[in-house]
Amino acid sequence: MTQPFHIDIQQGVAELVIDRPPVNALDNAGWLALADAIDALGQNDNVRVIVIRAEGRGFCAGVDIKELDAHPELIVSVNAGNYVTFRAIHRNPKPVIAALHGFVLGGGIGIAGAADVLFASECATFGVPEVDRGAMGGGAHLQRLFPVQKVRAMYFSGEPISAAEAYRLGAIEKVVPREQLRDTALDFARRVAAKSAAMIQLAKESLNGVEDGNLEDKYRWEQGFTLQAYLSADSAETRRAFVEKREAQFASQ
């Protein structure tokens, strides 16, 4: 099976590149493989810092809605794949830097929200269209990026925000032109990789420990509502409408 990503390790920096055209939406197997790869990098003595970026039109559009429309029974496994991927990033002993461009949606938000430092291109947008896809999830990681009321406005409306707005709200370290994004993230990663690996790992563990609440527990809570959503007719209709490229029609309307 072809993996939806590839990895290169140079000078203590692991560069993991998501590459699953057309929109880097990962299927069930892809999410599980991504989690395993990130965990393995965290245990690799040749790796001091991990950079996650993507090729193509955008960073990551989340889960493969077409797969879930055809096989809704996969929702539990897809949920598990998302959970272990975000946990692998957040709880990784090595710092994880995400370089974001184009659309950052759904599971892409989870990756960004779990990461330690974010860089974005000027074209990047951030959104959680979960309500319009018949699912829940993403709020815990979005709330790690943006203030509570901003998260709710984004979640209820499904409307994205720009990289400039994300920077204004404090989530992004730097916004750069698209052609400078990779080099900007790698330059920062190399500076971190040049420091004491033991000190950096202690710093990450200590910073995780002083966060308000447990990110994984919060996301697990959300995932219970995703499963509940998938039991409803409205949830199925949103996925069918997405696949058929039409407006959803709900019985309650």
C-alpha cells in the first residue's frame, strides 16, 4: 500500500510530507499509518525535531468523506486513527512544527492544534466544517489555537479564517509567502535541533504538563458526539450531499 506521506531526515530534522491528491484527505488506513510514523520518529535517536508539511492545494482536508459515505461503519476506526495521530504529535517527546498552506480543515486542524509551533503561508485558511459534514470533533484542538468564542463562531458557522487572522489571534509564529514556507519552518527546526536534545525534551514534557486540562481527554469527549451524530439521518444526508455536490436537505427544515 502506498503511504499518503513521505519522510526525509537531515541534520536531526525529520520532514514528514503529506501527499495524497487532490486535497490531502486521509482515509482510515492513512490516519493509522501517519500515527505510527510520527510515533516512530519520536523514538528515533537520529531525530531531534519533526516538521510536518504537505504538497498540493492545501495542507490537509481531514478525513476522506467519500470513504465514510460508502462505509459509515468505519467511523469508529477513523476516530481512532485521528485520536492516535493527534496524540502522537502532542505527546511526542520531540518538538513538532507544522508548516501550513492552503486549506487547513478538520483533521488538519487537529494536526495543527496538537503541534508545538506553527508557520503558515499567506494563502492558508483555517476551518472546521464538521457540522456541515455530519460529524463533531476538532473543537479541542481549535481551542488550543484560538479563543473560546472565536472557536464557537467558527464551529457553528463553518466559515474559515485567514492566516492573517490566525496570526492576529496568536496561533501562528510567522506568516510568509508560500514559496518561503518550507525553508522558514526548516530553518527554525534546525535552530531547535542544535540545542540540547535532553533539555528540549524536558521542556516539551513540562510545557505539556502545565497546560489547562488534558487535550486527549477533551478530544475523546468530542468523539463520543461524533459517533452519536453518525447515528442520525441528518449526518448521513450531509455526507451524501457532499459527495453528490449539492445542498443538503434536512427533515427538520
